[in-house]
Amino acid sequence: MDTKIIEYIIAIAEEKNLSKAAERLYLTQPALSQRLKKLEEELGTPLFKRENNGLTITDAGRIYINGGQSILRIKQDALQKIANMKRNTADTLRFGCATSLAMECIPAFREKYPHIELITRRCNTPVAKEALVMGRMDIAVLLTQSLEHSTLEYLPLSKNELLLSLPENHPSLASHRDFQSPEDYETLCDDYFILSPAPSQSRDMEEQALRQMNIRPRVLCELDNNVSRRYMLNRSLGDGFLPGYTIQKEDSFRTFSLRPPISFFVVAAYPKTITLSEPMKYMLKLLVSIFDATGLCKS
């Protein structure tokens, strides 16, 4: 699709001078003048008025440029889609996981597409988002409190809740208090907390919870995965927060909803600009199936 003449006319309109436009386009002035003359002859009307202070665009010129800019946008969109198609049909799929549960789709995907090199990266939500936006990742499972994003498409996998988690031998539990009001949180002010590292979506939600509780935490340690935090809580080594979907029947610690609750979504994310390949569609299908099987709330 040759759109050079459109670019030439736009440059002339912006520069209002043939010499300056030719210099910008790396053409000689006679060559550019000849291109303009030929186009005006084809259209049967002048696109510019020749005046002492330069070139002034005519009504016909404005119509031509408006239409030309639309053509350039269509061309750019088509080229982008072709580039995406080439990338999506390649033998590589780059997959990011902000939650370990998402990695359970890997065996089934490799069985279905043994020729696809699946490059998996365990990373937190900010890292996954940046990689998706910058084109360094194709699909990622991440946490978000909003389903809206300017450049990423979100497929909700589950809706969940951040829970306050206390060791079973916590002094405040001896009286069977349920922490249903903000006053209850005062008993936790001197406790040590096990938190997620920053920056991460998990740490942002934990900080939100601590502000609601009016607690400035004493940090025992920062752990970047829920398995380690569960281990610490089961060993009664500190207080913490956990997503509801990570709680296991064998856990000995107690969990409590916050007031008000802090909800979030687990989503499969991919760039809005891409066309999903068949392997990518299958990956999304597997992820939906895995999270459905957990019985997590989807509402």
C-alpha cells in the first residue's frame, strides 16, 4: 500500500512551504513540486493556494488530508495486526504468573501443543503488567482490584477477598473474639506482621488493610509467595494477610474478613491490540477450567 503521496501532502500542509517540506521529506523541491502538480491534475482541483507568504490549503486540500490521515491510520492498524499475527503464530508463548495456582495449566498445555516453547515466569502483578504492555509477555495471570485497563484485556478467573490471618495461639483468640469491629484491631498494634514485598498488588492491598485497621505494622519479614506465608502463620510466627483462595483445610491459623472487605480479582490478561492465536485461546480455556475447579467465587 503506497501512501507516500499522502505523507507528501501532509508535510506540505504542515510546513506551508515546498522547500521546507522537501527538506523534511529528503526530496528535492522540483521533485516534490512535480508530485504535487501531478496529483492536482488527477484530482482536477488545486490543493493549495500559492500566496506571497507561502502555501495555503484549499477546501479540497483539507478533504484530501482528512481522508489521507484515515488511510494512514488504517494502514498502521493493518500492519500492527499482521505483526501480531506473525508473533502469535510463532513457536513460543510467554506466560506470566502472579499466582502459583495458574501454573497448573502448564502440563495440559504442553501435552496439547508439544511444539510450542512455553516460557513461564513467576512474577508479581506490576512486573507482569509492564511485561505485557511492553510486548515482552503474551499472557499473564495477575491480581487487580479493577477490571478496567487502557491497554490490557482482562478475563476474570475469580473474585476473592483478602483475609486477616492470625496464629491459632494469638492472645486475642483466647476470648473467642471475632474481630468484627475496628476496636478489635487495637490488640494487634504491637504484633509482628508477615507481609508481601513491595512493589506488588498484594502489598498494596495489605497496606490498604493496615490503614483501615489503623495499624502501623512491625514487619517480621517479607515473603513473595503465599505458601511461605501460610507456613509462617501455621508456625505461629506472626500475623499476616492471605487471599481466601489460598487457605487450606489443614491450616491451623484463624482468618477474618476485614471491615469493610477488601476484594480483588484474579484475571488472565493480554494486550488489547493482539489477535489471539489458537494456543493462546487454549491457554485461556485451561485457566478458566482450573479456577472453576477450585470453586472460587466468580460473581
